[in-house]
Amino acid sequence: MEYSKAFLIGGGICALVQILMEKTKLMPGRIMVLLVCLGAVLSFLGIYDPFVEFAGAGASVPLLGFGHVLMNGVKEAIGEDGIMGLFTGGFRAGAAGCSAALIFGYLASLIFKPKMKK
């Protein structure tokens, strides 16, 4: 049941974003920034934690989840380091995920030999 819930919630988020991309003139980069910021705001308001508990990976994997991770990192760092945590918390919280994406992306490029688009 947990997998089904994650699939349906994550797929629903992706479907809503796809509709937003199709029906508006917003560029994909702006939509991505909007999602990260929305995840951070929902996390700040305390709405995203219960949503992640309910939906699992369906809520933590999309870009909304990245904003949530950044906001949680900032909250923790402010508690530990004071105002300097405002600048360092997001980097510490997001470093593992960004590093993994870069490393696995590089490994995939070695295996599959990508070509430039023409």
C-alpha cells in the first residue's frame, strides 16, 4: 500500500506540474524554482511534514521535497549556529542529494555514451 500511495501522490504532483507547463507560458526553469520555493514555504508553515509522513517517497522525491529538505536544514542550522545557519543550513542539507545526482549522472554518462543534440 505504501508503494501505491507514493506512486499516486508523486504522479499527481507530476501531473499537476505538467498541466501547469502546458497551460501557462512559464518556462520549465521558473516552474522548478516555484516548486522548490513552494516546498520550502509549506515546510516553514508545518504543512509538508505531515504530508511526507502520509505520502512517503511520493512527497519527498519531487522538487517540492527538495525545498522541504532545504528548509529543514536551515531550521536545524539556525538552532545550532544562530544566524549563520541561515546561510549554511541549506548547503549542508542538500549536499548529499546533489552530490549523488552528479556522481550517478557522471557514471551513467560513462556507461551510455551520451551524444550532443543537434
